[in-house]
Amino acid sequence: MPLSKQPARSRAHLLESIGSPADLRKLDPSELPALADELRDFLIDSVSRTGGHLSSNLGTVELTIALHYVFNTPDDRIVWDVGHQTYAHKVLTGRRDAMASLRQYRGLSGFPKRSESHFDTFGTAHSSTSISAALGMAEAARLRGEDRRAIAVIGDGAMTAGMAFEALNNAGDIHDTNLLVILNDNEMSISPPVGALNKHLSRLLSSRLYNGARQMGKRVLENLPPPVIELARRTEEHVKGMVMPGTMFEEFGFNYIGPIDGHDLQSLIPTLQNLRTLKGPQFLHVITRKGQGYKLAEADPILYHGVSKFDHAAGIAPGKDAKGGGKLTYTQVFGDWLCDMAALDKRLVAITPAMREGSGMVRFAHEYPDRYYDVGIAEQHALTFAAGLACEGLKPVVAIYSTFLQRAYDQLIHDIALQNLPVMMAIDRAGLVGADGATHHGAFDLSFLACIPNLTILCPADEDECRQMLYTAYRHNGPTAVRYPRGGGLGIQPGRVMTELPIGKGEIRRAGKGCALLSFGSMLGTALQVGEELDATVANMRFVKPIDRELILQLAAGHELLVTLEENATISGAGSEVARVLHEAGSPVRVLQLGLPDRFVDHGDQAQLLAESGLDAASVLDRIKKAYQANS
């Protein structure tokens, strides 16, 4: 039976009484649909004021309530995969009043964070880690003799990653571990289950009676000849395959339940109550709808996936994305270049691990569907797949975020660089990304890329240079990485003409004296501002590898202090490459390496975070003056 709307209720009356899941569990089950309505209203209002992930959170309101109502959290552990969908969880676990600071500087994280609450059992933000982590927690409880449950809540998108299946394979082999995996399915092409029969089947399949009979049947079959066992197994799978998509998960050793309506508390709660009593690995399949309860988000869940502040009554204006601003972004520069390059070269194919919209590939996917590959959340596969394409004479371009490239490091080294294959990586979200925080800052790519032989690394300083570097990287006969930040640059409109830049050559952007600022990528604007203040030389280095050795030594010969600027970890980054060149040449010139500090930078406004990291113009100027004072 669908959720009923409760008439004449006080807005937020129930929600205000919930300070923890213990308070939630005091409510009568009949009150929970009204609580779900209040919670959904609260989330819409709250996120419209702060920005954040909306669609996914509206889709998991009932599931979140049911989990905290049935399970004894935090003693029972809930691990939320990715964590985009945890706002309701935060509200119900004592953080309702703090939601006004969500994703803001020194405010609540947009993801589960162990240091924020003991209800956040595992820090997440990257995909497909939940089953592995929850299995570890469940097994730890078993080894300690503790009667607790571990629950992994994972979306259908995250289930595309190999890591999820590795965890399922391991979990199914540990038969007495109390693990519950909940598949939050809002995308799969499975007809939503409806009606009383579906509810009855879900409750039946999760009941002690059914599972007791099932286990007894297995014991009986064990004593029968092998041909009879095989016939029974095939018959069971055939019958199940006609009514439910659970055979695959049962093959992994899980007891599969579902699919059930993830918005129907009258079905969710008794099913979870039954599952809580069962031993061994359990798998519950729930069907939810992104944006549930907010018509605008239901109609366009992608637009309302990640939003800035908006008027929730009017919604986001048509033709305007959630970020607003109207300024050309590096992502858009890449998307336009990709289509232009594809028109010139039929060998070009584009690959993304489930980031079509975020990487600016919507137009390409529409115009060149036969040359577009969304491989799902499978970064390792994406790079090796690209390597295979390159072996056969195609020119693959892999669009990937900086932090997600970390997941495919071995493939980059072993499958691409070692074989010197012409695979191009367009690395978006390099440097500080803002509100998503430490899990998404592209702080390490220059450090972990620079040490790889055969790899060419390009860092555009503005939008036009980005277009030219994308062209340069594509034309290069070897592995390349073009690294650019989130958002816009200096506002330089890209030219239509594409020009190949000389590999490994930087340029002087401002001639000065005394001090020379060597800027890599996004820091050029800051470098030019500081250069004007100090009358210093400013170099746009363009390449981290091969680095412009000649230019570095030229600057060293004519200046008393070299300052390197990069939006990357200072350790082993571009500045370290400059220092290495100077050391090898025996140059005595002083070097001040400025970059991101040796700690994980939290979430907040990008400008705030740059200032905190000492990379805004005022901080850079101050650090240079102190360097002079220290050596005077």
C-alpha cells in the first residue's frame, strides 16, 4: 500500500522530537509516514539554502527512517556507499540544527565522516567501498563474539565497480557473518514491484519460516545423488529467474530478498525486522526514485543532483545549471574541444567512468554515440580498455576526475605508460574543488604522475591554453595528461583555431627582477598579481613533465629567489621537479616551494581554502617577504 498523506498535521512536529535514533524508535509505526513527509520538507528547504546533493537524498528518506527504526544504531553499523544520500541520516542522528552549515567552511561534511559523529561508522565519498567495509565490521563482530549487525547501503551505479563484486565474492564465502547488503536501485531497468503479492513475497522470503525451510531443504538435498541436486538447483534458479532478479546474488552466497518499494514503510520495516533476525549474508533489493516527493527533482534528477542555493518554490531556472554563474568552465572547454576534435579525426573515441554530465560529454555522447563509452564506475577498466583501443590504432581520450584517477594507478603505469600507448587523460577537478572536501580535492595528481616514465603532463593556465593543450596532448604519440581545475579560469575565450604547443616549453609572461615566480596551471592569475606587486618575473611553466629545464636555469641565473606555485601537494609536486633540476645543475639559487600543505584540506569555499593553504595572493606575497627576511 502506498504511503498515505497524514491530514492536518503540524509541520515538523515529529521531526523536532527526534534528537537521536533512540527517539525515533519511540514512535509508533503509524507515525513514520508523517515523519517522512516532515523530513523530506526539511531537506528541500535546507538544501535550497546551503546547496548540496538533493535528488539522491530525497530518494532515501523512508529507507533511512526504516534502518534507524529497526536496527540498534550506532551499535549496529550502517555504511553508506558514496554518502551523497546521507542528509536524512545526519538529521536523525542529532545534526538537524547543524544542517545550516552543510558543506560550508568548518561546517558539516556533505558525506559521512567518522570524526563528525559516532553514527558515521565509515568515511565515504568515493564509490563502491561500503560492502568491503561493512564486511570487515561484521567479521570483527563475529571474531569478538558480539551480536551486532553491519549494513551496507549501495546504489545501483556503485554496483558497477569491480570492488563491489570482489566484496560480494568474499562475503558469500563467509557463511556465518551477519552482513546485510541493501541495493538502493533507482536506475535499473526493472519494473517496479507493486501490489499486495509483492509485499507478501518480500515478507515471506525474509521470514524465519521460509529460511528455516530453505536451509532444511538444502540439508535434505545434500544426501541425494549429485544429478538430483543439480536438477533441483536448476529448477529453483529457473523459477526464481522468472519472478525476481536475484539469482546472481544468490550465486555469490547471499539470501536475496526483493525487489521491494523503498518508499513504502509498511513493507520496508517488517522486511528489515525479519532480516535482522537472520544469520549469514543477506541481500535486500529496494526500488527508490531520485527526487521523490519534490516534483521538480523527480522530473530532472540530474539537474537537482548537486545544486547551489536555489528557490525551492520556483526551482532552478530553465536553461541554467545548478552552479549558475554563466562563466565558461574548463569542463565546457573540454566538451567543446572533444566534439571539434572528433570531427577532424575519426580515430578519436571518448571514455568516461560514469561522469558524462560532470565531464562535459553530453554533447559528444549525442553527436558521436558510436565513439562514446560510459563504462560505469570502473576506473581501472576505463584505462585498460583505453589501452586496448590504442593498441589497435584508435586514439582514446579518457575523461576522469583527479581523485578518481587514483583508483587506476596501476593500470596507468602497467597498461599504458609501460607500453608507451597514446592514451590521453583529461583530468578534471584538479586542485581544490570546494564543498566536497578532502575526498574530492585533486591534491595529489602531479605528485603521483610526475614519477611515471613516458608520461607527458600539461597544466593549462587559462581557457584558451586548455584548448590548445588538449589538442597538443591528443597529437602527441604517447601517454598524456591534461590537468585542469573545477570551474572557470582567467576568462580568456578559447580561439577556434587549434595550435600544437612545443612539448616541454614554458613562457615568460612578465619580466621583472629579484624574484621569479614559476606558475603551474591554475596559479598563473595569482602569480601575475603578486608579480605586479613585487615587480617580479612571472613564468607560465605549462608542462610538469617534461619540465622546461632550460627556462628554469635561465631564471635561476638572473634572479636571487625562485618561487614555485602549484595547486597540488608541495611534496613531490611540480616545485620538487624544479628543485631537482636546480640541484642537478648545481645552482645555488634559493627556491621557495608553495603548494598545498601536508594534510587533508577540509571542505569550504575554494577562495577560503586557498587562503587557508597559503595560496591566495596576499598569503603568497607575505610568504615571499618572509623568505627574504629569513635570508637577509
